[in-house]
Amino acid sequence: LAGLDLAGVDFSRARLFGASLAGANLRGAGLLGADLRRADLSGTKKDRRTAIPASPRPRPVRRPAAASSLDATPPWKFVVMPDFLNQDIDYPDPDWDPTLDYVLERVAAERPDFVAVPGDVVMGHWTALGPVGIEAQGARYYAAWLARMRAHGLTAYVSPGDHDVGDNPWGPTKRALVDSYEQTFAKHMGMPRNGPAGQDGLAFSVRHKNLLLVGTNPFEQYRPDGPVAIGVTGTQLSWLERTLAADDAAHSVVMGHVPILPATHRRNTSALATPGGGGSAQWNALVRGGAALYLAGEYHDFSAARKDGVTQVVSGALPGVTDEVTYLVVTVHPDRLELDLKSIATTVTVTGPPPGPSELPPVRLSLEADTRRDGPRTLATMSIDRSGTPSRRSGLFSRRTRALR
């Protein structure tokens, strides 16, 4: 394949062991999950949409235990809520406000320093409206989402989900509008603009006390004439590796909407997945960088998996569709992270027909009296020390955590 024009070619999962691609044009090509052992990639032409592993498989990082003399930060908390709300909801909205107020009051009662949301803030089915309509809808619903969080005193860090970029599948018309969706998200959500080139407001990092939080955009690879390729690659992957390597925080946590390791439980989802899974360059970057956690959503259910000393937690629900709202409370200690998954049962009442063929029907969200009386239920608990070793697992963490080689 040396010297060939391979722009836009999809080689994902291809067996290219020992192949020569020297000098080939790989602009926009997809090689995520391909077997590139001993392959010659010298002199290849790449751009930011080239989906190619950046480096070979890593050795697991063994993070030393924290010394109390080096980190005396008092314990503090943050909350994780992927797929919240995954609906186009105004603020105020009488069909949703009583229940969402209760949920966010309970979240605020945890006294988190911030809320991390790995994607799907809105429904985002705005393709037929074109670029002007996407901007108008984004201005309306992102502003409503942020106002609701601010009303409860909550600061949020949000990375994009598939609904925030139009929702999968991406046909030719929608693919041509991905830029409009991304620009609208970045403009109105106002996330930090310290990520890699081309990902301003989409991929970012935040150093808070003794923790580094990195938000990624797994929908970076798209072309008008090809599919949206899931994964963190190219420039963003190199940035992720540099960001993890350069920071000396006691704990590093990365979030992205799509799971990297297989997620075992799902509800009302298209089940997007990262090509290559635990063998992908994206996962290897987490291992090399000593990340403690990878936080994902998309599956609207809970599962966890571990590989090479890094734990993936998939959580979240789909308010207005599933019968609960869930949130993960992470308490940050100098030497460990304590995770508590909590659930608030909800009742969904359909109030009308779907407004269109790809839309959900309008619903009213409510709470039963016993839910208001008893408060959230704890579904799972677990601790992770700085070596990446889990302990004190209970509930779903004891039943739904897979250890992968």
C-alpha cells in the first residue's frame, strides 16, 4: 500500500500486520482497531480526521500510594450524570420541574464541587432546520439546561454526546451539519477552550484541587461522504496523552460519552461502542497516563469494567423514558476515590403523541410519595485506591464489574 492515495478509506479492524503504508495519503482514513503491528507508516500524510492509533500497547501504570504529607486536601465530592437530560426541555417546564427540582435538590445536598456530564444534554433532532435552526434550538435548550443547573447552585462540566451532534445514525444530510452542531454546543455550553486544535469547547481539561478531569469528544471523525467514526484519535489523542502525562494530580479522571470497554447492561440505547475496545489507542492512553477512572454514558444503565489498572464506569438513565434518574457521587480523598451510585424512582406519564417520526412523545415526570419520603436509594458503592485497585464493592459494583485482561 506504499504511496497509494487512501484518503477516507475505512481500515477499521483490518489485518495490516507487517503492511507497508509508507508515504500513503491517509487523510481522513480510519484505522481504529486495525492490527498495525510491524506496519510501516513512515511518511504518511495525515490530518485531524485521520483515525489512527498513536502508539503501541502500553504497560499498566502502577500509581504509588499518596503520602499524606504531600497531599493534605480535605475530602470533597463531584457528581456524575451522563444523559441528563437527553431531552429538549424548556426552563421552566411545569411537566418536568417538580421532579427535576427534587432530583437536583438531592444532588445539591451532596455538596459537590461540580457535576460532570459525559454527553447528551439535549435530544438534538434539529437536522431538518439547517444551520440557522440548529443554532436557534441550541440557544434555547442549552440555555434552559444551564439555567436549571444554576438555579440549584450547580457548576457543570459537559462533554458532547451523540444527541448533541444530531444523534446517530448520521446520514449524508446530517453529516454535513455536524460542524454546525459542534459549533452550537461549544458556543452555548461554554466549556473551557484549552483542548486540541479543532476541538475548542468540545475537548478540555480542568484541574480542580487534587484531581484532573479531562473531557473528550468521541465524535471527532466525520466526512460528508463517509460515516462518523467513534473514538478519540489523531490530534485529540496526542493532546489527551500529553495532558495526562503533564499533570501531577493525585487522581486523573477522563470522561467521554461512548464506553471504550464493553458495557454489559443497556436500556433504550443504540449502544454506540469504541472500535478496538480495550485494545484501542484511546484506552492505552488512559493506562499510560495513569488515569483512575473513565466515565461514560450512552447505555442508560449501569455497568463497570476494569483493564490494565483503569476502571470504566457506565452510568446514567434516560429521564422521561426509563423509570429512574441516577447519579454517581465521587468522594475524592488523597489516597482513594469512593463511588456511590444513587437512584431516584420516577413515574413517566405520556401526555400526547410523538410530534414526528423520530421524536419521543411528550411526557410528564412525577414522583411517588414514598420516593419523596425515603429519598434516593443507594444502588452500588466502591473504593478505588491510587494503584487502581478496587475494594469495598457492594450492590451493583459487586455484581456488574468485569475484570478484563
